[in-house]
Amino acid sequence: MLRNRLDERTADLLGNVGFRRLYAGHAVSEVGDELYFVAAMWLVYSLSGSTALTGVAGFLARAPGALGFLFGPLVDRAPLGRLLVGSELLQAAVVLAVPVAAALDALTVPVVLAVVPLLATLKRISDPAQNAAVPRLVADRNLVRANSLTATSDRAIGALARAGGGAIIAAVGAVTLFAVNAVTFLASTLVFAAIAVPRTDKGGSPSAREYVDDIAEGIGIVRHSALAHMVAGAALATFFMGLTTAVLPAFAATFGGAGTYGLLLAAMTAGMLCGSLLASWLETVPLGLVTSAGFVAGAACWAAAVLSGSPLAVVVLFGLAFVPVGSYNVLVSAALQSGVPEETLGRVTATTGSLVSTVGPLGILLGGVLGDVVGSTLVIGGSAVGFALIAAYWFLVPTLRQFPAIDALERNAFAV
């Protein structure tokens, strides 16, 4: 019965032309995001040999997310189709700066560090816009399935992109990877251009007063609902994952170099892919239980990966540690899209992203500094504590521990 229901929902979604195009464009855009991040982190490390500067690159890639709440009101009012096209086209133009600088023999670490935050800022527009488009194109009953399909394709393609990115870097260098990256952004631009996203009642440019009120409304929804606790838990995860992100190139170098770096990134993504696939089977299980149990298992796998001493075991266990992250991302996205009023979804998504992104870059920056001081292995091992803290937080906070299953969550449950 459950299998037939899932197959019916999948067929329904893939028969939806608008969602199918959004699904394809989002997947291609995700490839672009993965490629530029892999290339930027490795390029900075190879040019400088410093994990501290690699941490700075990671910090700059995440820090603009803290300002995402400023774009939320614009996302809710703007024609989403045009917004998606414009943001992808600008990302294609910005990412070309690296190969152009290399061709002019002017490529330096500062050039890469300038490109990274520009791309990250544009992503703060694109991501909330894509998220806000989903409930405008998809029926409520299919939201978990839609997010699961999207996340699954993202993780699958992301795993290939990260592993392939490492292979491209090893074969022809990171600069070429930036050029490939530009092509992916141009491709997603063309796909998004073919989508007709329904508009909300609110449209046009807001006045200064309306803009401030819209921001306050988005913050208020987060602050006065269970979302505040969910954001705090996500911030813990982002901080400790940031520690690992900063030192991962140096950690991979001890096992073999760029190829190993790509495999570790691919393992993380493959783990999240498996978690995304599991999400559709977990929508009837209380989210509090799923999160607590999942992150306990993730913490155990992460710690075992560092202690194993075997390159193959490190890659496999590292991937398993990220399975609960994949399920969590899909289920929380569905909770947002169902529990938040549609006309405020853009600003709420941007607000939650901003709050999490305020903490994440600090983890990356600190990880880079600690990597130079105590070594990459110790930093990554210590990061396993983060998953254990998330499990403990969801178990100890009553609102989170008692959070219902996604399919039992009331429509607009987070409205204030």
C-alpha cells in the first residue's frame, strides 16, 4: 500500500511540467555550487599551502548566508521565474573571473577570495527562490516526495560532481573546473527560463516600511515557533561541519591528494543521498525521534571513521555519518513548506538560512586556524562531537522531542 502511494506521488510529480523543470534546473544549479566550492577550496590550498587561508575561503563561501534574511521580502514579492534566471546568469558571469585571471597570468589567492563571497551572495537569492517555488507548483500532499526527489538527485549528482571535481583538478587543474562551472550555471539559466511560477497576491517592490515589516514578520515566525529550536540545532551541525570543511583538503592530502579529497566529499554527499531516499519512508515517524536516533548513529560513524586508520574505512564511515543529515534536510524542508504560510515562505527560508549561516562560517574560520595549530585529523575527530550534541539537543528540548511526524503536521502550523 505504502509503495503504491509513493509510486503514485512520483508519477504525479513527474507529470507536473513546472515541477519537472524546477527539479531539473535545481539539480544542474546544484552541480555548479558543488564544483565551485570544491575548486575554490582546493585552489586556495594549492596556491597558499595554508589551512588557515583555506578556512578563510570556506568562511567567505558561507558568511554571506548571514545576510540572506535581507533578500527574503524581495523573494516573496518578485516574479520567481525572472529571479531564478537572473541569479543563475550572474553566477555564470562571476565564476568566469577565475579562468580569465589565470589566462592573464593574474590569478592569486585574493582573486579567488573575491569571487567566492560574490557567488555565495547570489546563492542566498537563488536558494530561497527555488524553495519558495516548490509549494506554488506542487500539491501539499506531495511536498515530502517533492523534496525527497529533489534532494536525492542533488545528492547523487553532487556526489558525482565532487568526485569528478577532484578528478578534474588532478587531471587538468582547478582553473578548468571553474570554466566547467560557468557552463552549468548557463544550463540552469536556460531551464529556469522555461518555468512559469504562479505569483502571490503581494507583488512589486515593497516600500521601505513594507520591507522592514516583511523582515520582522519572517523573524517573528521563526522566533515564536518550534523553528527557533530547529534553527539552534541546525546551527550546531553547521558549526562542527564547518570545522571539518576547513581542514578536509589537508586531511585528504595525508591519504593521497586531490583524488582523495574528491572521494571524501563524494562520500559525504552519497551519505546524504541515502538519507534523502529514506526520508519518504520516515514521514510517518515523529521527527523528534528520527533526529535524535539518527544523529547518535551519525556521531558514532564519524568518530569511527577517524579512529579506523584505513583510507577505505574512512571514506565509507564518513559517508555513513551523513545519512541522517540527508533525511533531516528533506523532512525539515517539507515541514517548512507545509507549516509556514506560502506568502511568507521566501523570507522565513531566508531568515532560517541567515541564522544558521551566522554560525557556520565561524566554524570554518576556526577550523582553519586549529588545523594549522593541532592538525587536521584532531579537528575532524573533534567535529564528531557536533552530531552527538544535536541528538542531545533534540532529546532534551520538549518542543523538539515531541515534534510530530511530517504527515501529521498541520497546515500553517508555524503561523503567528
